Amino acid sequence: MTKLNLYVVRHGQTYFNIYNKLQGWSNSPLTQKGIDGAVATGKRLANVHFEAAYCSDTTRAMDTAKLILKENQASEVKEPQTAMFFREEFYGYYEGNDMAQAWYLAGAPHGLPTFKDIVTKYSIGKAKDYLKEADPFHQAENNAEYWVRVDQGFDLIRRNPDLKDGDNVLLISHGNTLLSLMERYGGGKYDLTVRPANGSLTNLMLTDNDVVVESYNK
């Protein structure tokens, strides 16, 4: 069985993060704090030998990946492989909307006016389902649609012929995606009502048919 060590980093702070807006598939540039944070994370990982690097094709993820790889002293990898499979949840009509307002519109019809309320009573998966239901165009991803896409991202890594057992892989991810991963693979050990910090590092083990959480740092 092949086991790959995934170093999963949430992208640096963006302007939409400051404004508390859902950005999903939308693009918002890194702030100076976001740039500095990505550089700091890169310095933390400077001596980790990465055999590959992946990220979503959003600018915030690509810029974060390049800043981290620029600081790396142990790898020949200097550019990430991008794929839409690694994008954040697609929020459909609510892309760019105030986060609290969007989750209110999704959850209030069910008596759950906040994201925390939905997650506490049900799950992050249910929050995705509620948001698609509330989307007047019904284009937001529900939980099933989300995982079909993200699972293709993990399969893309698994199929890389240059990776072998024990290799390290950098993956730049997103806040809701990290929470979703912890819900699916964390065994109920983590508080999913608090978003992980920009630049935070989570360690996963990717096997031939599973994902194992080794550490989750909010």
C-alpha cells in the first residue's frame, strides 16, 4: 500500500476573508498579511522535501503555493499543479455575499440561523445541502456534488506516477474544505464550528483508498 504524506495548508488571508464574504470559486487577492503569512509558512516548511505540489486554480491558492515553494530549500518543485478539483465549495448565487447573511438564508427556514447552528445540530454536509436548496439558481454544490469533485483531486494525486511510498506532497487548500475533511476523516475529534486560520498546516496521510488525519491545526 502506498502512503503519501500530505502537508495541507490553508491559503493566505485575502480581502474577502477580511470582509467576511464567501469566496468559493471566486477570486480575491492576498492581503499583505496573507503574503507575509504564506512566506512564514514557507519558512516553516523550508527543509521538507516535496516530491509534488498541488492547489486549486484560484489565484489565492496559486499565489500561496508559489510563495511557500519559493522558500523551500529541499525540493526541486517550484510550481504547483493546479486543478479545479481542489477548489473550495461552490456557493453558487451566494458567491461574494456576506457570510453570516448567506448562512442565515440557508439555515433560517430550518430554524437554524447560523452556520454554527447547522453544523452543531447536523453537519457541514447538511450546510452544503441547505445552501443549494436556498440558492434560487440551485447551482451551489450540495454535499454529494462537492465530494465527487474533491475525491477526483485525491485520485489525481494518487495517479501521479512519480510519487512513491513515503513521499511528501504539498497541497494548498481552503477553509471550508479543511473543515469538510475533518468532518469526513477526523473521527469526531475536532471542533468544526471554528474555521482554521489562514496559513495553518494540517497533516494527512493519503493511502490507496483512504485519507487519515495525522494532525489538524486550526
